[in-house]
Amino acid sequence: MFRFKNWLKEAYINGYKNGEFSEEYIADRCADQIGKGRFTEADAEEIYNEIEKYNAEKAAEITAVFETESEEANNG
């Protein structure tokens, strides 16, 4: 069964991950959805947590690349 709320949450999360939406845009849209009664604060928190998890993963990837490049420079 199609669930509009779940589809919308996934669209916001994926839009952030692919660079289409900023975190500020998503916060504004979530506030709008809460105001319309489509989202609860728990829904917005779920989106926030997914964004934070994604940001942490990306930061770890960048750190790993930087450390690898530094090791190669020191050994080369």
C-alpha cells in the first residue's frame, strides 16, 4: 500500500543525499509538513537522523581519502 508520508520522507532524504536539497530546505519543508498535520516531530527527527548519519559517513570517507593520500606522500 502506498504511504504518502513515507514516500515524502524518502524523497527528502534522497534529495539531500544527491545534492538536490539543502538541509535548510528540508527543515523548512518538514516544518510545513508538521503544520499541515502530515508529519510529526518524530518524522522530522527521523529525517534529521538520516541526514546526520549520511553526513558522518561522508566525513569518514573524506578523512579516509586524506589519510591515504598523506600516507602515500610520506612513503613515496
